[in-house]
Amino acid sequence: MSTLSAIVAGVTYRSRNGAVEALSGVTLDVASGEVVVALGASGCGKSTLLGLFAGFVAPTAGQVLIDGVPVTGPGPDRAVVFQDDALMPWLSAEDNVAFGLRLRGVGRAERQQVARDLLRDVGLDGFAGHAISEMSGGMRQRVGLARALAVSPRFLLMDEPLGALDELTRERMQMLLLHLWQASGKGIFLITHSIEEALFLATELVLMSPRPGRIVQRYRPDFARRFLAGEPIRAIKGDPQFLAMREDLAATILAGDEEYARHG
Ligand SMILES: Nc1ncnc2c1ncn2[C@@H]1O[C@H](COP(=O)(O)OP(=O)(O)O)[C@@H](O)[C@H]1O
Ligand SMILES: [Mg+2]
């Protein structure tokens, strides 16, 4: 068990055009075995919060800790997955997945074994030798996931990982993510601006709002666990309770949106 914590954390960016308070007073735990999802319109500080957890961004107020120890930068205990998969297109799927292990000096045979096992886990059995440039968006995102998992991180930090995928591929990836989560028990922090995706995946859902970026609501959906217990995805996403929560979230988001407040 491990916990990544932001404690009353704030980030103010200073640029030539002045200061931007990107995040203010955010307290949030990502513990092993939890899927914490940040939902909100663009500009509400979601990526900044992920940057704090990843160690890319230093807090200008408050603290970021792993099991009580301050985060001082990126580390192998936290793997980051972006929407833009950032794979190396000239390498095969297997070499992309094994890249981090190679940097760590893991021998060729072991790297190959780990990479092939992970490619199988993400549904790409038989694609180890394929070039990234020949793969679809969904396949690339699977390779990206396998690559993140290859270094055995304690936490997966994902910034709109499924945002570029078509609807059906996206839903398949949501199911895959939950299965991988169940098998690994890792702590996951995931950003999305899809209300439905947030509700389906989250064990804790935090709704964020901009200027300054902050958490305005917290929910504890149980749809991910229901899915993993065997309930079909269509039954869950069509469940009146799911639909009611989706509408409630949409209304809350719109109420905080100045444009809608004037015209909606
Ligand atoms: N490096 C930066 N320098 C200055 N301002 C930034 C920087 N990164 C983000 N911002 C600003 O901080 C706010 C939050 O950005 P971000 O965390 O990217 O939000 P989100 O991911 O929710 O869209 C925005 O107003 C954005 O313009
Ligand atoms: Mg962002």
C-alpha cells in the first residue's frame, strides 16, 4: 500500500504576462487500489495537479507527499501516460515497451519477456514486432499503457489518455483499464473531461473548477467495481442511477460556467 497526497497544494505560474493561480488549496489522496479521476473543463488545473503528483511541477503552496515523504521530482514509482502517446515510431511495439527497462540495464532476454507479457495483457498478443507507425490510435494507446506498466510503477498518472480515440475504441480501453487496475491494484490518477468516463472509471471522482483551479465536489461512484463484479457495461451506463449522476454532474459543471449562467 502506498499513498500519493496533495495537501492544501497550490500552484501559481509566473510569466511575463503576470501570475496565474492554476491551483489553490487542493487536498487529494491517490492510494493503491483506487482510481481517482479529476473531471473539469479545460483550464481548471487538472494537468497542473497531475504535474504535482508526477513531480514535473513544484507546489508554490502546501505539500505533495508519497507515504509522507516530499515529492522532489519525477521517479520510477510514478508512470505518466499522455493522450499523445509519445511512442518512438521507429521502434517496434516490443522495443517501445522495453525501453525503460533498457535504460535501467535490464538484460535483453528479460526485457523481451516482460514486454511480451505486457503486450499480451493489453490485448496486443502477436504484435510485438510491429512498427508503431503501422498501428491505429487505439493500439498505440495500448502500447503506451504497456510501456508505463513495464517499469512496475506504484502509481499510474494519466492525462486524458483516451481523449483522442473514437467512441467504441475508447469504451474498450475503459474496460481494459479497469481489468488492468483490478489485476495490479495500482493507484491510478486519471484526467478526463468526459463525464461518462469519469463516472464509469472512478472510485473517487473530483470535480474541478477554474480561476483558481480547485476541487468543488467529490463523489464516490461504485460503477467500476460493479463492472468488475460482472455487470455488463451497457447495463451500467444505462442504469438510472448512472444517468442521474451524469445529469447532476453536468448541471453542476454548467452552473459554474459563466456563459451558461447568462444564457442557459
Ligand atoms: N507553464 C505554465 N505557465 C503559465 N500558465 C500556465 C502554465 N501551465 C498552465 N498554465 C495555466 O494554468 C491554468 C491551468 O492549466 P492546466 O493545469 O493545464 O489546466 P487543465 O489541464 O485543466 O486544462 C490555465 O489557466 C493555464 O493557462
Ligand atoms: Mg490538461
